[in-house]
Amino acid sequence: MVRQLAPWYADLAKRQIKSPKVYVRDTGLLHQLLGIRTEQELLLHPKSGASWEGYVIEEVIKAVAPDETYFWARTPAGA
């Protein structure tokens, strides 16, 4: 029901200490848990961006079917 994406780092030791991102794989379930009932409520909800991000992640993974998935972690300089 949830997907954890680990951050991508060239240094494996760093990858193991950084926090993964957690996504609810079913956006309909996420909306139900958040109490979102209408499109208008979704558009105004503070988690609408996270909902969209989770949906896009799932669709990309489904289309590409990679062996491993990661998210790009920010550098200390903010890049």
C-alpha cells in the first residue's frame, strides 16, 4: 500500500543514513484517509501536491518497470 524510495547517492554509506520518501501508492485511498471528497477539496488541500507526486511516481514506475528506484536527494548546497 505504500512505496519507499531511497535517496540516490553515489556513496552507498550516505544512501543508507538518509531518510527515504514514503508514498501511498493508491491516491484514491490517500484521499479517503485525508477526508477529501470532491475535486474542489483536493485542489484546496495542502497535500494535493504530494498526492499528485505519488500518482506520477507510480505511473512512471509502472511504465518503465525499473529494477531499482530512487529519488534525487538535494546536495548540502541545495542543488
